[in-house]
Amino acid sequence: MRIAAVIAVLLGGVAVLAAGMQPGMAHGWYPKTCCNDQDCFRADEFERRADGSLAMRAGPIHVIVPAGFAIQPSRDADAHVCVWRDGVGRYHARCVFLPGIG
């Protein structure tokens, strides 16, 4: 019985750690046009660049959002980015949500 409990605790810990690399928990409010329940993420960092573009990072995903891209208001206090991946492995923004917009 003790072995089963230890295994359950270890698996729970792995699930919690893996959740850090999972899509954002806010999928309920992302528009369907942005998200397939697996391609939207809370951004760890974002920075407006001198050329007006926006550099965003969500874990291992790095995206440059071009200047003039339609940015939507975030429904929480975090920045979020929804992405798609091209044939050579680069990520591109599908939707971007920033706090304090609107």
C-alpha cells in the first residue's frame, strides 16, 4: 500500500511540474479563432522593441509580433500569446493579449 501512495505522490508532482509547460489555464476565455486548446500560453516575458514589434517568450517559445499586429485586451493581469508553427519550426503569433489594453 505504501508503494502505491509514493507512486501517486510522485506522479502528482510530475503533473504539477509539467503544468508549467502546458498551455495557459485561461483557455476558457480565448476566442476559438485563436486557440485549439493547446496553442495559447501565458507569456513569461514581453518587450516592446524599438521598431514597434513585440518580443514575447512563453517557456521555450519565442515569438516576434510585428508592429501593427492587432493586440487584444487580456482578461487577467498577464500577457498571453497564441501561436502557430510554420514548416521550418518558427513560431508566429495568431493572437496576442496584453493587460491594460482597451
